[in-house]
Amino acid sequence: MASIDSHKNERIPGSANGRISVSDVEPLQETEYLLSSTENKRRLFESVAQVEYGKVKEKDLID
């Protein structure tokens, strides 16, 4: 993923003032990247479904 100067704004056509902050754009770019692979998309949606149906086990984190 390309690096973006965190002080810049990206021009978004149709937005109220024509600009959106980088902090708002970066999560959208990350989501787009994660969903760009068909296999990764399938795994992510399967994981979300498991959480929604309670098919998860809670574990403690290792220090």
C-alpha cells in the first residue's frame, strides 16, 4: 500500500467541502486491500460469521 503524508487531505468528489482527512481515508484503503484477494475476503467473512454465531473461543494473550 502506498504511503500517504499524514498532513495531506485527499480530494473526494461529492463530499461537503471536497476534502476528507487522511485519517478517514487510511481505514478505507486498508479495508480495500484486505478484501482485494478473493481467498482473504472469504476467510475474513467466514471469521465474522463465526463471531456472529458464537463459534469462537476466548484465549488469554501470551506476554
